[in-house]
Amino acid sequence: MLPTQIPDFFKNRRNNLMTKYPTSTFILPAAKEAVRNLDVIHSFRQESNFFYLCGLEEPDAFLVLAPSSQSSHKTILFVLPKDLEKEMWIGERYGVENAKKVFDADEVYPISEFDQKLPEFLKNSEQVFYRVGLNENLDRKIFAVLEKYQKNLGRSGKALLPILDPTLPIGEMRIFKNSEEISFMKRACEISTLAHKTAMKEIKPGMNEYEIEALLNYIFKKHGCQRLAYPSIVAGGKNAACLHYQMHNEPLKEGDLVLIDAAGEFNYYPSDITRTFPVGKHYSEKQSTMYDLVLKSQLAGIAMAKPKTKLADIHKHVCEILIDGFLSLGLLSGDPAEILKSGSYKKYYPHNTSHWLGMDVHDVGLYTLNGESRILEPGMTFTIEPGFYIQPNDTEALKLFPCQGIRIEDDILITQQGCEILSAEAPKTREDIEKLR
Ligand code: GLY
Ligand code: MN
Ligand code: MN
């Protein structure tokens, strides 16, 4: 059933954006349907910026925000027209009339009128925000309209309107989450935590990685996540040395660890949680050594998460702790500061500690401002996810540890006072995890 009402926050976001950019036209295309094979398509997920500003979940549409002489700006939607024959096959669409009511647009047209109508919405503009490079056909169409518009200006001396990337202005809005967005992320975290706890209880030696993937995906959906936040990773033993392992076709072995990096998306807001625990009942001595080092670095990173800290400083501190550990375990030798500077630790910790978390799991928003890592502010959400990996071709390290990967990942919200760990209920001390095993 199609929703007949959508929350006010979509319109509020458009107002906020256009208050900041009153002389700009934003052209935001919806996602296109992606072919899976021949005439089968992947399940649809709206493009994040389009959804953020509009709420419509249909492909091929355009959202145009344009300066207007009457009020500050106009919202214009171009949507798929009603087509009962097609809707019989693929489901109901809003069509022009309904879309105008439900999405509170000033003007709505069928997609077929996009080229012809667009020049009207450029009249009061000094620049166009449109993301170039994602779709060549669309780029050509937009460039052709802009060029024709410019030619029609005659001898005005005006040049082509500059085209800017909307990722920056919309990213700067999306990086700060308000109470509704935080409530969606909290729900995504609750459901994802439940999935991780269930996996911790249910995994037994001999089960296949794909069984656990299916179990996680079932729990995400059963409890209200519309889809996954990203493809689940269920990696037993050596498979966890591959950071984004996807094969999921091996049985889980007693004595191995299993790394699960999986989470659901609730109302377009994700969680992103990783836990690593024994397939059997207990961590072995070597596994405990590796695990405790990662946990120590993660807790130290989280302890720094508060307003005014920089993500780069959290990463640096996490790296320092891991490097100390790698040195004392005999995996590295030399001066810790030199190891940090040269990056030789990346053999065992090849990724970053954090990424912004939002509608895109690796979310938009600048990481640096004026050439410096930006400071954390209330409302920002991100992950802290250190890891420790022994690669299958690292013959020296394999003398000390088996090939495996450990990662511990939580979702952090910066508050006025410090931070809230949105995924705190997912067990992560060895003791708490072993209780569930
Ligand atoms: N799940 C992908 C990541 O942790 O970044
Ligand atoms: Mn992550
Ligand atoms: Mn993750």
C-alpha cells in the first residue's frame, strides 16, 4: 500500500536547503531500476539525497528545487504517470495528481515533460546543483537543456550556468542528525543488536556461513528493517582476513572465530555493527590475545568520542594502541612513531577506524575542513571499528597466529555531554559473549 501522508521533515529539509542556496536550482534524479539479469530487476532503494528531500520511493523521477519570484523557492516533481497496465505487474504508483498532494510539491509533471519544462526553473538561478558522472545518458540530457537555455538568452552576455555537486551542501545537512533521524538509527541498532545476539546464541560448529546470513537477514526484516544497511558479512576462520568477505559458502569450524559485520536499515537509516566470537564456546588463548587488543583500542577510541575531538585523533590513538600490541606480540619491530608514520602497521590493520554513518552507510559529509580533520559536534554519527587481521600469505605472522580477522564495530552519536553508543547492547567483552555461547 502506498503511504498517503509523509512526515513534515521532508519539506523542512527543502526549506532549510533553499534558505541557504536561494539563487540555485537543484536537479536531483531518483534512483533508476537496476537490472539483475535480463528482465529481472534488483529490489528498489531510492537514492539517498532524493529521498532525504522528498520521500518518494519511485524510480526515474526528478526533484527540482528552484528559486521562485513569488515565494523563496518552488518544489517541482517529475514522476512516472499512472499506467494501470504496468501497475498491474509492478505495483501501484502515485502518478501526477496524487504525488502533488502527498509530497506537497508546487508543481508536478510526468517525466516525459522534464526536458521541455526544466528551462523555466533556471530563470532565476545563478548556478545549478547536479551530480555529474553517475549516469552518462542523464548527464547528456541535462547538458543539452542547459546549453539550449544558454543559447536562448541571445546576446545577454550570460555564460552557461555553473554546475556544482549537490553532495557538498546536502552532505553538510545530512551529517547532523535530528531527533527523528536519531530515533530511526536507534531502532536500526536495536534490531541489528538483536540479530547479533541471536547469532551468538545460535551458531554451532558445522553450520554454514550462509545459514547465519539467512538468520540475520530474517531478524532484520521480521523486526521492521525494510532492507539491509549493506550486504551482511559472515566470515568464519581465515575468511575474516578478507575485509568485505561475501562468498558465504563454508562451514563454521570448532576452534575458529566467526566475524559478523551485519546490520539493518530502518526508514533509510542504517546501523553498522561488527562482532567477532568463537564458533565453539570459548576464545582460545591466541584468539583472546588478539581480541583483547582490538577491544582495548576500541574502548580507548570510544572514550575520546565527544564534542571538539577530531576523528583523525581517534584514529591515531587507536593505531598507537594497536601498534604497541603488534610490537609486544612480535609482529612488528622498531619505533612506534616511525611505524605510525610509515604505515607499516597497515599489514595488520589496513582500514580506517571511523566513517560517518547515515543514509549511505559510509555517509556523505566532509571529513576535513580547511585542510584539517573536522571537529566532532553534537548530532554527528559515525563508527569506531578497529581490527586486527593476519593475511593468508603472511608467512612470518602465521608462525605466531592463525590466518583470521577480528573487528569490533559500534555506532556512536555525539551528544552535548560526550557520546552515546547506539549499539551498546550488542555484547562485546569476551565474558559477555561466552555467556551467550
Ligand atoms: N560494513 C562496512 C563497514 O563496516 O564499513
Ligand atoms: Mn563500518
Ligand atoms: Mn561494518
